[in-house]
Amino acid sequence: MNIKLINRGQEGELVLEGRLDTLTAPEAEEVFNQMAERFEKIVLNMAGVEYVSSAGLRTLKRLHMAMKKKNGSLVLTNVRKMVMEVFEMTGFAGLLNFE
């Protein structure tokens, strides 16, 4: 997985590319944790994400909880249809914010 940061002051946009799965989730979580400490709002641009596994879902949930704990916000954008179906089937569509 490739992660590119676009810094907008209090907001950070992370442009994700690849798969968020068992192999890539630990590295992604490390980046997400750093960004959660740094920004008040995180936008995850998911246009390049083709697959999310249960490990990826856990990573996203932890990021969501970290942002919620500090009264920040997390928004997912440009989610592909196949990935959105995973969010809907697992109940994450009701937990996360999408634009």
C-alpha cells in the first residue's frame, strides 16, 4: 500500500493506493496513528484502494476511535463500489463518515 500525505494545516488528506489487508494494515496503522496525533481532521482518499480485509477494517476502526477520542473527524472519500459493499456488509457504513 502506498500512502501520500497532503497537508492542509489542521487537516491532513491521506491518498491511499493498493490493498488494505493483513500484509499492509500494520504499516498503514502506524501512519494513521501518527496522523491522528497531528491533525484535527483526516480525509482518507480511497480512490486507489481496491480491497479492504478484516485487518484493514480494524485499522480503520482504530483510526476512527482515535479521532473521536480527541473530538477530531475522519472522512473517507472516493470509495470504490466493491470496497463500499464491504463497509455496508460489515456495518462500517454506519460507523464511518463518507463524502
